[in-house]
Amino acid sequence: MWNEPGQSGPFQKEAIVNEHDALIDGKATRQISGISKSERHRLIKAGKFPLPIRLGPRCTRFSLREVSEWVERRKAERDRGAV
């Protein structure tokens, strides 16, 4: 019952977006961060990756802004030689 890409309606697979941020699913988080689901869970548990946002009992999303900032911090660490 998902809408086709570009269609509006109550069931959208695309990121939930507002003017300041977007909520992305685990697959998009993996594509942006480049880390696996298990590595993401390990980093979350260690306090080193943005916490997911629970929208329902079986629905979690991540802040696109927070994940992007995490990637940028990793790049800055690389450039400083800290990684």
C-alpha cells in the first residue's frame, strides 16, 4: 500500500522531511554512513552514533542531520589524523 515515488499520501517510503531535518530509515542510514546494521548498533550502544527516534512499536528512524553531522565529524577526525 505504499505510494509510488513522487505521490503524496499517508504511506510514503521516502524520508519524512521538514524544513530543518528529515527522518530516514535504517537502509538510508546505512547508505549515508557506510556502516552495517550491526556496527551501527554497536556504536549506538557505545554512545558513538546518533540515537534512533522511535515512532511506533516497530518503527524507528534516524535524523538525517545527526547522521550527516556524524559523517562530517568522522571526516574531520580523518583529516586531523585522529582515526
